[in-house]
Amino acid sequence: MKRGILQDAEKITRQFQTRNGDTSYSNNSAHQKIGILKSWIVLDEILKDMFTDNGFPKCFKMADLGCSSGPNSFFVISHIINKVQELSEENKFGQSLVFQVFLNDLPGNDFNNLFKMLPTFYQKLNPTAQCFVSGVPGSFYGRLFPSKSLDFVYSSFSLQWLSQVPPPPIEGGEATPNRGGRCIEHHCATTMA
């Protein structure tokens, strides 16, 4: 029975990795987009909370962990860029922001499909936004970026793949769980099935 489930999972994974076919993630990610839209209010609150008296960093660096190969990643990134610019304009900072975006997924992800979407993404961006996008293949089970190198890290529908709750960050030999970050669920199990 377990072997059959594994074979089914492998088949589904292969189907979703198909570039642009009927079974591709790119053409079958509407449920994820609905979830993303429902999270806008929380995302906007977090970005507003990040805003300081000095605005945002001149180069706002963000990562999308588990970006997959469909359009949802650029949908979220566009929203974040627009919201950051809106907050800067509302507070009359007038600074020209630069955005550096890191798209992360496992090495088997079809990053080429994402990169083919870049021209359309750039065309739809506010012309005042400078944005640089790159792919970072690898597992988020290990370190992907240098310490304190990102301003914002986002993961939409990839956390269900975690097999256990990650250990808390360590600073000065002490665990510093969540350091004031957001927690949606307070009853997380120590290990996930």
C-alpha cells in the first residue's frame, strides 16, 4: 500500500513539473492563488509593521521559498513591491527603492519557466521600481542565504513539505524563538506527519 502511495506521489510530482501542459502547476495553481489573496491583509500588516521612521532599506531584499514554476510567485512579488512603494510614497520618503528578489525552490524546479515570465513581470511593474530577480536552487532545510542578508522572506504553499518544526534561531548561545515575528498557528506539533 505504501509503495502505491509513493508511486502516485511521484507521478503527481512529475505532472506538476511538466512545463506548460494541462497538468502543470502553472495551469493548476488557482487554489493557491485564492489562499494568497486571502492572506493579503496579513501581508500588508507585516509590511506596514516593517516600515520605520527611515522607511525601508534602499535595496529591499526578499526571498520566495518554494516559488515553484508558476505565475503565483510574481503575483506576490508584485504586490509586495507595490505595497512597499505605496508606504514609502504615503510617508513622503521620496527615495528610489531597488528590489532584489530571490526565487528559491528545489534544484529540480523549472526555473526556466519562471525566467520566461520575467519580461511580462517587468512590463507590469511600476516604472519607478528597479527590480533584480535571480533563482536560488536548494532546500530550505539548510542555509540558503548569509545571516541577516534578507529583509523579507515569504513562503506561500511550501511549508506543508516540512517534516518537522525548524529549530529556533540561536543568538549568543540562546534560542530566540520567532523574535517578534508573526505566528498564525499556536498549536504546532513538534514534528509533523
